[in-house]
Amino acid sequence: MTPVMPIIVMKDSFSSPGLKDTILSSLKPRLVFAWRCLALATYLASLGCQMGEVKPTFQDECGILSSKVNWSNRITVLNLLSLAFSQKCDAAVIEYAERAQSDFRHKTFSFSRETASVFLSDGVLTEYVLESYERAYLSVLLAASYLRIGHPEEAKVELRRLDHELFAPLYNFGEDPVNLVLSAVMWEVLGEPGEARIDWFRLAEPASSSLLHVDPTLQTFAQEQVIRLDQGGSPAPRWQVYGLGRFPEVDWEFKLFGSPNGYFAIHPKPPFQKPCVSETGLRLSTESWFAKIAHRHDRAYHPLLNIQSWIRLPLGVVYGLVPFSLGAGMAVGGCAGAASLGGRGSGDLCALSIMGGAHLIQMAPTVFQNTVRPDLRHWELLPAAIVLTQAAYLESESCHTDQARLHLLVTQPLVPLSH
């Protein structure tokens, strides 16, 4: 009789519930680590959102400055001041513009904060400091508010402060032609042609400076005003100045080579309009204000910001590799784990791992950009252009455009000013 060989049935080792539990328990800490890294990558991807445009909702402009404004959010305060001026809330503008001019003008250096800031997006840990054109424009709003309520002497004090702000050797410094035009016009409105001539002459014969660029169109216009003031005799023009449009968004792109401003190129969206001169007036864009933002990281202007931006560049590469490596690991590891577990759901698990890994990999460029992006904060509710005209109505000025009127900056008083 032929002996019967025992039949040994070998079970699939991967179908054993105990082994599955062992595999899952070994994968659990890795999954927890992966989720923590995912949270880190998500935070890194959202760093730049803190630097986005502030869009506050305005309801009671004359009262909101005293009741609801958060002075730690300096951009919102400046935007509220613009809107309050447009609504002719002169008392609020006078009270709070002076405070903003005083509180927001100085840079406070902290070694620990400046050091820590290189590991995050530019400006996340530092308070916003007014640019020189913003300090001067606050003086313009103050002078115009004093003029509207019939206090010419206080308006003259603010115009002298404007002159000081343009030349003060502070953290942010430098002249700009727009505020010089506004100052010249307001001095004429206040009946001080001698003071006005000083500002017109600065524009007509600009000194060689890397901080003051005067467009040839504006320079010719200023030369005509100097000649007019020197000749005397003819009555002073009844100037009116309007702020038109909305200061454009500040956009940027990574540009490692060929840019004098670190490793990024900064440009307005949409672009500014060209200057225009007519028989009755002038249209001048606020592009010179934008230039201060665009060159904020120049080595010659702010060497510390320039150095910090270059230190931040390799960190951005490292931060960008975090979601990339996590995504690749999730895709490969998830499919390997699914294959080892077996079963009909392994294909779905692998597909889910690939989808999650692809999503993490797509976050890598965003993490990099939000780490290396420059600090582009600025006073947003500013005009895109000013129109200076002798015409009775803005629509009668040939240099007028279809841009919405932000506010009437300067107008001739209805009654003569007392001296």
C-alpha cells in the first residue's frame, strides 16, 4: 500500500489578522509623523497669506477711527485715514493722522526679531514703518484738513513738516516729485508764492540724486511755474488738485539674475498712466511712490533687508523640499504598504496615497515663494494719479481720465485767507 503523504495547507501569511495588526501598528507612528509634517507644510504654504492685501469694510468713517480701529494693524489705520479724508472727517484726520505720523515713522531694531525673521516670510515679525512719501502725504492730508476748516497757519506748519519728512535721515528716506507738487500748490493756495517757488524750483532743476527722479514733462511744467512766479503781476491760478483712481496692486516674480532689487522683480498691476500737460493743468501718476516699494530691498537703500533676503533664499529651498519629499514618500510608501497588506482595497489605498503625495508635491512651489517673497506692505488707499487743474470742473480738464475720483485734495478757499 502506498503511503499517503500528509497534505499541509499553507495559509497566506499576509491574510493573518495578527500580522496585519503588527504591520498597521508599525505604520501608525509613521503616519502620525507624516500628518505632522503635512501640518508644517500647510503652515509654510500659508505664510505669505499674512502679507496679502488688507480689504477692510468701512461704514462710519468719522467714528470708526476712535471706536474700532486696531492700531497694531497699521495698514488698516492708514486706509481708514484716507477714507476719512474723502468723507471730509477733518477732525478725525487731524487727530489720528498726527498720531500715525508719530507712531509709525521710526524703525525699532531688535536683534532677536531681525534674526528670527529670516526663517519666515519677510515682514511677518516686524512692524510696518512708513515710507518717506507716506509720511509726507500724511502732512498733505493734515494741511488740507486744516485748510478746509479755516486754519491756514496750522496748514503752513504741516507743509513745513512735509519738507522735513522728505529730507529726514530716517530708516525710510528720500524725496518724491508728487508731494513736492502738492506742497507747491498748497503754498500758492495759502498765499505764499515764495515758498511755492522753492518747491517748483526743486522740480524744475532737480539735483543729481538717486532718490529723486523727475519726469521731463513735469520738469518742463515746473520751469513754467517758476517763470510765472518770477514775473509776478498776473493773478495766481485758482488751483484745484484731485486724487484719481486707486493705487495699483504690487505684484512680484522670482528673478534670480538681472534684477538690481535682490532676486525679484516688482511691478504694478495695472501699470501707471503717463504724465499729461495741458493749457490748464497737469496729470501726474504716483509711480514715484511705487518706485520706493519696488526698491525697498536694494543694497544701496536698505542693506539689512537685502542681506536678509539672500539668507532667506536657501531656507526657502529647504522649506520647499519638505512637502516635496513628504509627497514622494507618501506616494511610494503608501503603495508599498498597500501591496504588503494585499486584499481588494490595496489598489484604492495606493491611488489615495498617490493623490495625497501629488497634492503635497504641488505645495512645494507655494512654500518656496511664500518664504522668499519680499515685504510689499504699503498704504493701499492712495490715488493712482493726481490732477492739478485751473478748470472750474474736473471734467473740463483735458488731462482728466475716466478713473474714479478718490478725493478732492486741494481747492481754492471760498473766502480770502487771513494772515
